[in-house]
Amino acid sequence: MALFRKGLAAPAVVAGLAVLVLLTGGTGPATARPNYVFTTIDVPGSESTRAVALNDAGEISGWYTDRQGSHGFLLSSGRYTTLDVPGALSTYAEGINALGQVVGYTNQNNGGHGFLFSGGSYTTFDVPGGAGTSAYGINALGQIVGSYYSPIDGDSHGFLLSGGHYQPLDPPGSTNTQAHAINAVGQIVGYYQFQAVLGHGFLLSNDTFTTLRPPGSIQNFADAINDAGDITGGYADSANNEHGFVLSGNHYSTIDVPGSTATSVVGINNAGQIVGYYYGANGVQHGFVAVPAASPIPEPAALLLLSAGTVGLIGWRWRRMQTP
């Protein structure tokens, strides 16, 4: 099975972060399927679309491909805005915070770089000593998490950028780490490998790394966390079927787009709305947004003009490794 992010990470440990515990969240399979109302997201003119994150205002960030390459996008007030870092060969928009700031990464002739889009302007940045930097998440305080490639050990490592300072994030004993999201209280989720074989999601909270392992999964990743501590991600079961999940408290709920054979849940906001992507019957990747059916459906302007409905799926793959 292919890995769903990119790069490999070396076994480094953040000072004071030496605790690694396991959270399985229940004794049975994660088969509960809560009711959601799903809406497909396709950027007009795109060949494929991936919705990655959303904030409480309903603004959605992500990226899409067309004949010219890969581009980031911001969906706000029903309008799509393309995000292309000047000079970049490709742009991938990932996290978005409450202020509408977007982070992501680029591929350029001189390597890969993280970027921040704020107030209509782009700022690129790189972890010192790294040969490639990818930013995946940003919170309302402007703290950024992501991963970088080290030319010294040939691996990638997670990082936290806060107050202009970079801090490595690698669970004890890990061989690969990517930090994917950070919430308002500084809790971080992401992905790591153990002995370069299986991948697991993790939660970093109060200086403690907790491994996330949905019951019945053989590997998984954690991609988003809201301020209440609810976590979303995806997992593969023993039959290599892929599903999204929401972890609330110690309870895992499986999320599958209706009729699909696989679903990846990549973002969650404080209202419990989720975003992600899936592959259609023709193999084309589509984004989606879903809101809990049991509660009143909010009407952020960004959602009003989206076309409704989903299609049946065949085949699916874990997210591709993309070298900056």
C-alpha cells in the first residue's frame, strides 16, 4: 500500500516530548456511520479537485489540477479564487485559519517551499537547513505546522513554526513524521511511521504524543483537529479498503461518501462540518463538504453555490507522495 503523504522522517525527539501512548478508542471496529449531508466540490474547469480545510466562516481551501498543472484555491462567498505562488511550477493550498489565512507548499525550479497567503500577498519560507518545506496547517494565532526534508539524513521531519522559531516534531522512535494541523490551544495532529513499515496518526497534546489507531485499521493518518479536540483522518482496513474517520472523545466514527468504496476526510471546523475528497467512477478526484444531518445546517456563503450530490466510486488510492 502506498503512503498517503510524502517523504520519510528520521527518529528525532522534541525535548521534553518523550511520552508515546496508544489510543484505540473502543473495543470493536470503527463501523458507526453518522448521518451527514454531502456536497461535491469541483473547481470550474478543473480535471480534479481536492478540498483540504475549512474554517468556521465556511471558507474552504484546497487544490486542483488542470492542463496547466496544479493550483491552490480558496472558496469564499460562493467564489473560487485561484492561488498560484508567483514563480512556482505548482501550488498546493492546505490549511486555512479563522482569519482566512492559507498555508501550503510549492514546487519550484530551486526546490519546494512552504507559503503563507495573507491579505492578498504570498510569503514563502523554509525550515533552516531543510532542502524542502511543506506547510499543512495554521491556527488563529498564526502558528504553522508541516514537514521538511533534511539533506543530512535524507528524511523528512515534522515542524512547528511559532513566533518565528522552528521546533522539530517527531514522536519517539518514529522513522517518518508529518505535522498536519494545529488548533487554537496548540494541539497538533499528524502522521508518522514506525520502523519505516506502517503509518499511524498521532495527537500531540500537553507534551504527550498519542498514537491514533482506529479499531480494525492496519494504518492511518490524522489530518485535522478542531478547537474541541475532534480529529479527522483516514484509515485502511485489513481488506485494504480506505475510509475517513472522525474521532470525538474516545469514539471513532467511520465516514464514507454514500456509494463510495473509499473516502478521505481531511478537515473539520468547530461546527463539525468536514471536507475531503474521493474518486468518481471515471477515476476523477472530487472534493466534498459534509454537514451533520442531526443539527441545523449552517449556511455559510461559501456553500450556497456548490452543486449537490455525489456519484458512485470505483477504486481509490491513498494520497500521493509529492516531493517539493
